[in-house]
Amino acid sequence: MRSRSLNLIIAVSSTAMMFAAACDSGSSPGGTGGKGGGGSTGAAGATAGTTGTAGTTGVAGTTGTAGTTATAGATGAAGAAAGADGGAGTTAPPNPFVPVAIPPAIAVPAGNTRKFSAHAVGVQTYTCTATTAVSDGGVADGGADAGVTTYAWSAGVPTADLSNEYDVKIGMHYAGPTWMSTDGSDVVGMKLAADPGPLTTAVSWLLLKVTSHMGEGVFADVTYVQRVNTKGGVAPAATGCDAAHVDMKTSVDYTADYWFYSNSGDGGVTADWPFPTVMIPSGLALNGPALKLKLHALGAQIYTCTGTTTAGTDAGAGTTTYAWGLKQPDAKLYDDTNTLKATHGAGPNWTSKDGSVITGTKLLGVDSPLTDAVQWLKLQVATHSGATGVFSDVTYVLRLNTSKGKAPATGCDAAHAAMDTSSAYTADYYFYTGAVVATDGGTD
């Protein structure tokens, strides 16, 4: 009986040890192994107590469960999502506009703010032209240059696509110079000033005044245009234009950024824009008449090539010489808020948008301080049209602050007789009312 009982005890003990070992071996059920504390049921036996300790090892199994928390590998998935956001960064503008400092020479007048920009990619097209010199009557060189023909590339004519910062086409740029939007609106500009820019291999940076609009789109209120950040586009070397290549055209690749401005209408326009204070020459000054208004002209002086045949019987009789003669001005007149108020044309006449018109007669001209500009003038009003209106009581007109507008030095000869040419100019016109007061016995 004892022997059998002992065997039974040994068998029971072996079974308890195997059960404890089984509980110890499970990593996840190790938490259940904590129940191996059930080994405490065999607390009566020291061996069972040891088995209970093994149950503590089962708690380590719980640590294994913490390992499951390591499946916070899900956080790694979140990292993948962040990577997707990084991919969205590829939508950044591929063609951003480079910030630049605008040279003072091409700064826009106060009160105008940049509305939008466009990047131009295209060509400047040049034409080889011939010019035959006309004798100046021997005044300068005895006529030695008469009949001499020179060749040169004409001013460049642009043809380019306009794109926004995402390289999406938004318009075109072509002769005029004209900028046309895909919405149908366009503007035509006139060059006011230039700066050579930082690259000698690139066309100059420009300031242009808008002289006409079409359409109701994005260009409808544009007042000024700047050309900046130019690359390429410079005319070919002079050696490529000669007698064998007259009228030949050549195109040179160029790129540029065009900045378009509009008048903000926020009261930022200075009262004197664009009329700088000037000292009126004594010969042009008016004693008596009162200044009524000033208007700023942007346009052209138009000249016609005319021939004059020398009369008489001397050696020079019958000789025809050619020279540019003024045909008429063609300009638009703006007030100090950059609002179109009138036009200036043949006569010379000034026509207000309110219908009043005056024509003038030149009394005196003095040379401009700028050697390449037309004269400053004093004119007396000869006729009025329109019983009322801004010009209805104007008696005198002064032309001041002129820029450019002189006739070309060459290009008028027998082959170009009666041909017209335009020379861009700007000027300020001062309009006066009232009569001149005599200060010298009426001799003025």
C-alpha cells in the first residue's frame, strides 16, 4: 500500500510539474499562466510552491503582450501617409517669378500696383534695312555723305507665349507691342524708358505705358507694363546685315517676365503725377492768363519725307533734297489721376472727351533741356469748337517737359518720298485762360 501510495504521490507531483511547465511555455497565454498561481493550490508541498514561482514567469508572458503593443507598427503606416503629403509638394509652381529690384529708370508712377505677372517664351524678330544718307547742303560735311547707304537691323518685334507661374498659357505677346489674354482682352503699350539690365547678352528692361485697351478681361484696367528678367533676344551682329540681305528677317530666342500694373484707386496717386515742377523759360512765360489744367501726352510725332527742288539758274538749280517734315502729332492726354481726358492731333488741335475742341498757332519754341527731345512751345488758341466744355475758354497752350519725338536723322530720300514715320514722345501741356497783360507798351 505504501509503495503504491508513494508511486501515486510521485505521479501526481510529476503531473503538477508538467502542468506548471506547460503554463510557463505559452507567451500570450502567459497571462493565463498567471493562473499557474493555481500552483499555490499545491502550497502544501514545497515543490508545488516552486511551481507557483513558475507562475510568476507567466507574468513575463504579459510582457510579451506588451510586445504586441509594438504593433504600434501602425504608426509606421501613419508615416506612409505623411510621405503622401510630401508627394503633394510636387505641385509647387515649376516657373516661379524671380524677385528683382526694379531700376529707378523704369519704376511705375505712384498709385499703380502690380496686378499679375506673366512669363514670356518666344523670339525677337529683326529685319535688315537699308538707309541712304541725304546731303545736308554742305553745312556739316560738304555733302560728302550724300548717297551713302548703311545697313542695320531694325528694332525687334516680339512673338511669344505668355504663361503663369504654373506654366499654363494665359496669352500671347506680339507686334504693337500688344499683350492679349486668353480671355480676349488686350492692351497696346508705348515704351517710356529702358534700363540695360544685368545681362549684356539680353534685351533691355523696359517701362511701357498702356495706350489702348480692348475687351473686359484681365487687361481691362492695366495701366503700365514692365519687362524684366530678360534673357537673350539681342539683335544679330551688324555684319549679318548688308546689301545682299536687305529685307531678310532673323529671329532670336528670348525669355522675359512681364509685370502688369493697374491704378489702385486708393488715393495713392500723388497730386503732381506725372507733372514735375519746372521753371518755365522766360520766352514762354505768360503774364496775365491763369493756368486752368495740365494734361500729360503720350503718343507720337508723325513726319513725312518730302523733297524740295532748288529754284534758280545757278549751279545748284534743279537739285532736289529730301528731309523729314512734321505732319502732325498723334497723342492721348491724361490728367493727374492717369485718366484719359483728351486727344491731340493735326492742326494742331486738342479735343476733349466732353466735345470741346481748340486749335493753336505756334508763337515761339525753345530747345528742350534734353537734346533728343522736341522743343518746348508757346501756342495761342486760334479757334474754338463747342460752346461749353473744358477747352471752351482756353486762350493759350504751353508744351513743356518733352521727351523724345524728334524726326529721324536718316531714311528720307527719293525712294521714300511721301513716306510717313512716327517718333514716340511724351510732353506736358498747360492750358491757360484769359488775355495777356502788356508790360512793355504792347510790344509783346
